[in-house]
Amino acid sequence: MKLESIESIEKLQPLKGDWNTFIEKSEDNNIFFTWEWITSWCEYFLGNNNLLILFGYNENNELIGIAPLIKISRWKCGIKVMNIEFIGSGNEIAPTHLNFITLTGYEADFIHNVFEYLEDNKKLWDIIVLRDMQQDSRILKNLDAIVKNNGGYELNSTPGSLCPYIELPETWEQYIAGLTKKTRYNIGKKERNLAADHKIEYVIWNDSQTLEPMMRKLEELHQKRMRKKKIDGFSMRPIFWDFHRSIANKLQEKGWLFLGALKADDNIISCAYGYFYNNKVSIYQTGLDTDYNNYSANYCLFAHLIKESINRKCSEFDFLKGNQSYKFHFTDKVRKNINLIVWNKGFKVQFVRFQVKMKAFLKSLIKPANDIAPEGS
């Protein structure tokens, strides 16, 4: 196998025509690996960092694998280190279901060659941080033996986020029949309560002319709710929404945008932004007018979006990252993500490693308040 690396977006451009074609043939056909997502992320967030996308070719010079990586400078325990990470991972945009992208039959060889390359170029990096891989990721299945063969670097794996999802049946009636009696009742009750006080309408957005104001409405509602909860995350920053308005336009053109809204008296009170790709619906972000909290508007909207997904003959409805309780009203299925860290052997890195261990140890000595049993229990 031959590996080639690309470290700038300019050198990536010649592969534009072949990128999505390859993704679609792989087992990792994921919206977060598409050309549109990868290049949009680079446009907004690459900054002074460098790509480290590794392409693997077989003996016939056919592309059989892509490792979508980046070299990114981070501060850890007050020390600046060079990380190798998946493109887009971290707290800024936070895609999920990340992996190396391979054709069937080449998985182990490609993973081995990637880590052999990283071993040969260990001066390029301090820490490899691979976030949000599914627990059955081929990387996790192969990595332990590979790293031991390449110098015995220390490995740490930590639990990542939970990703609830629904395996969609052929009909809405089949789906409803699989829910609890209470959930079936609530789906009808909450919509009836809202409809009793307001004229309601569900909308699936397909109008490119009004996409911009719709995305701004999503931003407004999402941030209004975040402020009410006193949460200050990355989604409160303008660049977050600049990115998503840009990517939404690109996905709209491809037919991959999935944007739904619930209106009450012609006012949008709940909306959900996501993707319709590879016969699956994935929900990335939601917005809710907190003035309608008593009506459970998001609950009503999600029921409609699931029904719409079934009508489109989708195989899956993915809530993506987050274990919010409302998701488990609609499903009991969940994927578990794993984060994996590979530590280089240099003194600086080992010092950082020691600091991380000490922080984890001290944290374990402090019993969380919500773990203390109430008196009389």
C-alpha cells in the first residue's frame, strides 16, 4: 500500500470530483465526511493549522482509504501541544460517527499503514486525539496491536457521547405500535393541546429563497433558549452560524438538507436542522421559542419529523450526540461513542500526561453532590 499526504486545501482541490464518489462506495458514507462538509469546515476553521489527510492506494494505484486528519495546536494543562485529530472534531462544530474511511477488505491494512506513517513522522505531533468514534469502530478494533508494534505508546480510551437513534419501520403505525402506551398518548395529547389554542402547521423547508431567514430564525430561537438556561457554548458565537448557513445552502443544492419547523398562528415556535443523506435523517440542532415551553413544541415537531422520515422510506432517524431525556421518549436504541488518545514519548508530553492523571485522581476524590444519598433514604 502507498500513502500520500495532503496538508493544504489547495492541494486537496484536484480531488474534488472523486471525493464523494469514494465516500459513497465506502462503509463510512457519512454526511460529516462529504466534500461539502470537509471543505466548508476548512474555510471557516482551518486557520493557521494544517491538514494531514492521508490517502491510501493499493498495488493498482486505486484509492482504498482516507484518513481525514488535521494537525492542530492546543493548550493542555497550560502547555502548548500539537494534536492530530479528525477534521472538525472538538467543541466547535462537533460532528460525530468519525472514523478512517476505507473500502471493504482494506480496513486493517490501511489503519496499520496510517499509524506506521505517524510513527515515522512522530516529530510532527505530541498527542493523537480521536474523538467521537463509535464503540465498534475498526480503528478501535485494530489500534491496540498496531500501536504496540509501533513503539508501545500509551493509549487511553474514555467514554464519549451517547447517540440515540431509531431504526425506522416501513409505516408510522408500525413505529407507534413499538412505543410505550404513555408516549403514544402524549404524542396525540400534546399536539391537541397546542392545536386547541393556536392554528398549527408543520413545514419541511425546500425553498432556497427563504433558507437564509429560516436559518436566522433557528439561530434566534436556539440562542434565546441557551440564554434562558444560562449556557454559553460555541453555538452562541457568530462564526458557528456563519458556518451552518453556508453549509445549509450547499446541502440544499444537493438535496441533503433536512430542515423542519412547527408554526403556531404563522409564527415559527420550534425548528430542527439536520441532514437527509444516505437514506438516513440526522438532526444536528434545534431551536425552541421558550414562550411555548408549556406546549412541548419540540416534542410535537419531532413526532412529525419521524413520520416524515418514514414517509421518505428512510432506514434511520439519528438524534446524533446528546442524551437529552426527550430523545428516549422516541427510542431505546443508542450508540456509544469512544474517545481515544495516543501519547507520544517526549518529556513535554509525558509531563502533560502526568498532569492529566493527577487532575483525574483529585477529581475522583471529590464525591459529586448529586451522588450523596438524602437523609432517611
